[in-house]
Amino acid sequence: MSKSSNFFGQPIFSQLINLLPKDNIDLIFISKNGDLIEVNKIEKPVYIQTFSRRNGQCNRELESLNILAEKYKGTVEFILLINKDHESNPMCQS
């Protein structure tokens, strides 16, 4: 079976997890508290999403993200990327 037909025959995650080993991910973010978040040192699965209050869809997704974050608290690390220089809502500041 070729890789392309196998890819769609199984859940995408099971295929993608083998393509990029965790130790190759070298992403570093700064939290709203100024702490460094080093993705390659996080032991649990990581969910990363960009966010902007200027985008109506992002605003609608926020409620669902909060539900997911509460449901998987302690199991999945959620990282929400916000460009605070372009946000006007106090919820998105620092």
C-alpha cells in the first residue's frame, strides 16, 4: 500500500505523529506573565491556535476553546497565540 492511500485510511494524527518527531519541534513562546513556554519540553499533547478579536470567527471559537481547555485540563496543553499590539479588547491584553 502506498503512503498516500495509507494516509487517508487511518486517522490523520496517527500518520502525522510519525512525520515530525517531538524533539524536532523547537518553538518558544512568551506567556502573558513573561514566562518562556518551550514546546519541545511539554510532555503532553499541545494544541496551538492563533487568535484575533478582529476576526469574527475567532470570537465565536473562543467559547468552544474554553470548553475544550476545561475538558482536557491537565491532559492537553493549550497555547493561544495573540498579537497584543493589535488587540483592543482588555481580555486580550498582556
